[in-house]
Amino acid sequence: MIDPFELLDRFIEVDKKGDLELKKGKDGKVIFKQLSDLSTLIEDLPYNQQTNVTKIYNIQGCKVGVLFAGIASIGEMSVKNIIDDFTDEPEVEKYIKSSVTVKGITNKLADYIKKIYDISFKGWDYKPVMEIITSGYSDKHNKPEIFKTIFSSSGVSIEQSCKRGEHKIVFGGQYDIIERIVLGIDFSTFNRYTSLIDKILSTYHSSIEKEMAAQGAAFKVPKPNDFNEVQEVLKERFWSGVGFPLANFSEQAAIDFVEFLVQVMIKSQQFSSKLPTVGGDIHMAIITKSGGFRWLSKEEYKFQGNGVSKHEKE
């Protein structure tokens, strides 16, 4: 969501006749040039929320888990409905009984959800974002891997977030505080920082030009280089996050660290002036080659102090 007053203050001004018009910069051009200019004004607000929604699932029959972030349903289908129907598909059942790969499950799930997603949001200019993280072990490999699938107005994108043999922290959904801890800076802060550097370089460039003109120097001062080069330098050399080698984490240390990251995210929003979008019970599972997918959190249906497991086999 965007605060309308902040939008007006940033991009709108009143002319001499009392009419509203877009603000202009020192160069006489309007400062609002593209939709991405609104990105710094966007604030995530909870809407259409349901409590106690589980977004972690095991693909039954293989050592692969799926985590959803973003919307909890597509049309009239919840995430749970989608996973249940997906695993009941004859083609998927047959595939799971064969030589399963994490990439194969990722692609099949993406194809299955795309049909539902496209039908449910047909004609929408801006479709809600759904992120899916698929993780686990392919049948013929002893090292895990992670894929991330993103559904949005731009279509569907799939990337391998963690290759076999790599040790990384992969996150999705609302994670700005986690990103600061892990990487040293979050995406929005990085953008604000680089925009500030751009402004400083442009202001300095103008000052040099004025001084050169005042001194009568017939020399045109080159403008700063492509700002993307500055961004790449900052990405590689400036920030540092978690310094401890992830490869040295024991399974218990990894569990404790994940809980710490999620708790920090929850608490940071609890004491923020913004409406919280992360909270509630923490759901956690672990996937190992020998043990497969196992729940660490107690997944129960609760009623008046009583509870029964959501997973009968457990």
C-alpha cells in the first residue's frame, strides 16, 4: 500500500494558479518518470489474512519439502488444497515412484500452479505475488539443493537458489530484517543508499561545472559513470553479514539459527510503527537424506485445550 499523503508530498505540487501538477527537478523535468519510482513509498500491509495457516508441506513419497510465501490461496483453493491435489495427480504419482529430482518436482509444481494462477487472475494487470521454495534431496544424490519459483504479473520465474554442495541461507516472503543480519543490508536500504550516492555524485558534478565556468575553463566535465557500476562495487565490497561458515553448522545449530532469524523478524515488526505482516506460531521442519522430511514444530488441530496431530502417520 502507498500512503496518499506521502505520495502527494513526494511527487505533487501546487502551481501559481492553484492547480495540481507533477513536481519538477532542477533540470525542469518531472521527477516521477516510471512506476519503479514508487517502490520506496510501498509499505506491506496485511489483508485478507487467516490465522494459523501452514505454508510448509512435504511432497509425500520423496524427500522434498515445499515452502510458500505471499498469498495463502489462489481463487478458492488454499495452498493445502493445491498440494493435496497436486500429489494426487496420476502423472505426479507416477513420477514420485520413479527417480525423483528436486528440479523435477519444482517444474511440475510450477506447471500445475500456473494453470490455476492464470485462470484465477485472468485479466488482472497486477497479479499478487506467490513465492515457492522447493528444497530437499534428489533420489540419486546425497547433497540437497534449493529452487525458488516466483509467480507475479511478469509471469513465472524459476531459479536454483542453492546448488548441490553449496551452503547458503535462502529466504522468501517478508525478510528485510533477516536480510540485514545474513547479508549486512536489505534490498530497500541498499536502494536508498545507492540513490543517495547518485544524488551526491550529481550534486558534486554540478558544483564542479559551475566552478569551472566561473574560472573561465572551457572544459566539459564528464558526468559520473553508469551508476550500475557503483551498485556492483557496493554489492561485492562493502557489506558483510553472518561471518560464521555455514558449512560448519550442526543440524541443531541450524535449527537454533533459523528460529533466531524468524523471532527477530517477528519482534522487529512488533515494536515497529508499521503494521506487522509476520507473526503467529513458527512452523519448522528438517529434511535429511537418511530421515527425509520431519516436523520439528508440533502441528496440531486444537480445540479447547485439546489437540490432535495434523499428520496421522506421525
